[in-house]
Amino acid sequence: GQQVMQIPQYQHVQEGEDFTTYCNSSTTLSNIQWYKQRPGGHPVFLIQLVKSGEVKKQKRLTFQFGEAKKNSSLHITATQTTDVGTYFCAGPNAGGTSYGKLTFGQGTILTVHP
Amino acid sequence: DGGITQSPKYLFRKEGQNVTLSCEQNLNHDAMYWYRQDPGQGLRLIYYSQIVNDFQKGDIAEGYSVSREKKESFPLTVTSAQKNPTAFYLCASSIPGPGNYGYTFGSGTRLTVV
């Protein structure tokens, strides 16, 4: 079945350092979504990328979708303590684009030391 | 405000008991989902429903059951057949079809078997 893999599983950074998490799918994706889950909280939708090679920015966050639409990355510039949490990528199941059924990566847990 | 409400927030179950987790949404979303989250793992799909009176098994449906009698409600029953039910359960909803703008998650139910 479809697999979505994320690396690294954990990342510890000093406040002000940059952070990147990578997402790879075993199949070509029609789109990819990113979510953030704060400690003790629930996932919150951040963004969706649809086009091959697409790059989107949200303040200090930069999201990229690979040319082959099988990989994606999230880069945070100059991390802050408010960035702490788990970042998940998710892609629609193969053939599941009609109803949004998603397969989630394992997530990258980000810790920011002040 | 529109959103998804999950209850209870915390639930303790004795072995051999069935328990039902509530999920209600007022977003007028057609699609609803149940995911399970274990420490260090991503979200795994239990069941999903694209429309009232219809639902499909996800990747880990064994030991669980659902119903979708109303558009707003998608309760999950964790039966005694589920061997390892202690986990964080997340309900989500979305607009199905192209242009899906991501899931909206509830705040989750933490189930512990005692």
C-alpha cells in the first residue's frame, strides 16, 4: 500500500536556528498537505501544495513540492519557541482524491531550546 | 463558530468493555474520519465516511465500529475485540472532492484501558 515517510523523526534546535523536515511518498501524489500538532493538542492544517515544483511561504515557513510530486519539504527559518510541535505531511491515498482520504507520515517532532 | 467536538476528552475503560467516542461537527462537511495516534507514530486511519449511511474500513478497523446516521455525527465504538485500545483518538472532517483544503480535527479523546 501507499507509504508516506518523513525524516528526521526528531529534531532539536537552538532558538534562531533553521529547521527542515522531508517527506517522501512511495507513489505520485495529486497533492500534499502539511499539519502542525502542538504538544497535547490536535493536528492543525497548515497548507496544501498541488503543482509540480510548487513553493509556498507562510511567514518563516517555506513549503516545497517536488518536481515528480513524490516528495515535499517544510523549512522553518530562525525557529522560535512557538514552533515547537510535531509536523506531519499527508497525501491522498492512491485513487482516493475524490474523498480526501489521507495517509499521514510519522511526523517530525521539533524541540526548540531557548 | 464552526468546528468539531469530541467527547469525552479523557476516557478510562476496563478490559472487556465497549466504549463509544463521540464526534460532532457543524461545518456541514460530508466526509468524516477517525484516526488513531500512538506515541512516536503518525495517524492511522480507522474508519471513514463520505456520506450519511455509508462508511468504509480504513487501515486498522479491526476491533472498532462506527455509524453515520446523521451528517453531523460519526461516533466510534471501541469494542472488547480491540487488543490494544489505549491511544489518542482523533476525529476529522473535510469537504470531499478536488480542492480539498485539508482536514479539520477535533481536540481528541485519550482512551486508557485500566
